[in-house]
Amino acid sequence: GVVPEYAYLRNPTLTAEDNSFARAFEYSFCGNKRINYVPYLALFGVRNIVVRGDISPAFTDCVRRFDAQEVVKYLDSESRLQKVQSSKYLTNYEIRESSLLLPLFIPRTITSLQGTPDDLPILTSKKGYQLSDSFYLSSNPVKPSLQITANQPHVEYKKISPSKYRVAIHHAKAAFPLVLSTNFHPLWKIYAISPDSKKTTNGFVSHQIMNITQNDNLPSGHFYDILFQPIIANESTHQVINGYANSWRIEPYALCKRTMCSRNADGSYDIDFVIEFSLQKYFLIGWLLSALFSVIIAGRYAYSQLQKNKRA
């Protein structure tokens, strides 16, 4: 996978030698302590595990202990995985739907505690942990733990690009947290968007997973959607969750004061918005200015040539 802010970083990597999340997963297969790795991977939206038998983790401590054949045996015994491909040097497993989290989800609970991202493998392996339970981790936690109400809205989303998601909220009655499993960056913003009344049967609609549906029937919109649209989510609620991801507190009543939405007979709200990495807006503005400048230069050149031809 790719996170869009990597386009603006030097030497991005998701390898175990430079990424603590990948390292914790790798060490679970070459260290002395196993972790409950399926819910751990779910926090990152992982769907597949691929074991390569022709390479070794040469730049980590696992290089002397990693055994691909033993890893395959261990994964074969895991009921939450389904083997979908096997060859001499490659084995591919798919995490079953019941153990998946979609990249956009509503946490079941949020716990604020003292800790670092390195604690996530331990937290997700504790007895009582359930899929989508999430954590605010800090050296001095001030947020209270939060039990999400059972009356959650239904959320549909479409991943338009690595930097843009279309979201439709249905029957939201109270404030709720929303998690986007991409690397946290303050330039991820929530923008108002007009609801789309067009219906289509084309595209992909996933099974509903924990009240979330990936629905490619949602409109893609236009590349300039956010250019003149206001940011509608309270930026003070944009926080790092699970040690790396983006989370917002969505407040339907407040949002509906600032953007177009519809109120249902039961008092709940339907809301449409776009989550986009806002550096795209500045890129678009730069592109438009460059295009305008090119047109002006071309016009001036054409005008000067016309004047020369008249004098000739």
C-alpha cells in the first residue's frame, strides 16, 4: 500500500528495519514471544500476508532466525487465514472477512493510556481485546477512555485515490469517532461536499464489515472538489490514534449547520463529505497558476508575432 504523504518525504520505507509496526510483526515470527498478529494487522487495514521463501530479512535481527518454512507451517494452522496461493518460493494468505477492518472504521472503544506505538502488539494481544478497539497513546494521556454507543451510523466510503476518500454517513444520531488508517498528518482534512442524487449499479460494493461498506457506486466527484470548499470537521478533534492513524470526532448536528445534509424522520442525519490530503489543493492551485501563466506567455508571443507580420 501507499500513503500519499510519502510523495513529499525523502527515502520512504515500510521495511522492518525502519518501521516499528512492520518490525513488531516480523519479530513475532523470529523472536521468543508470539503476538496476536491478526487483530494487530487489522489496525493497519491489512488483507493479505505473503511469505517469501527466496529472501531473508538481512537488515534486522531476524536474519539468523527467520525460517520461511516454519512461518508457513505456523500460518497454515491459523483459522483466521485462508491460503489462496502457494508456490515454491511464495505463499499468499488472505485474512478472513470476520477478522478484517476496512481502512475507514468506527472504533468499538477508545482507550487513552500512557504508552508508545511499540505497545500495540501487547495491547492487541491482551485478553478481552476485540476487533476495532483503539488507543490514544501518549506520555501524558488526558483523554478519558470512551465506550462507543451501540447505535452507530452506517458509513459508506469510496477510495478515489490514495489522497481522497468520498464518505456517506447514514442515520447519525450522536457524535462518533471516525478512523482513517493512513499515516497521521495534519494536512488530512474533511471537506463539505454536495450530496449526489444519482444512483448507479456499476462498481463494487463490499460486504458490510462492522457497519462500514466500501461502495464504489459513490461518485468520484471532480479533481477540483475541495478547491473552494470549507473544512467542516473540528480540527481540534483531529488526533493520532493507534500510534499512527488519523481520527476525528464527527458531530452530526454541528456539521449540518455548516454543510448540506438531510435530516431523517427519526431525527438522525445523512451527511456527505470528502476526506482529502489537502496538499493536493495547493498542487492544484500551482498547476492552475502555471497553466494560466503559460496561456499568457503564449498569448503575448502570438500577439508579438502578429504585430511583426503587420509591420512586414
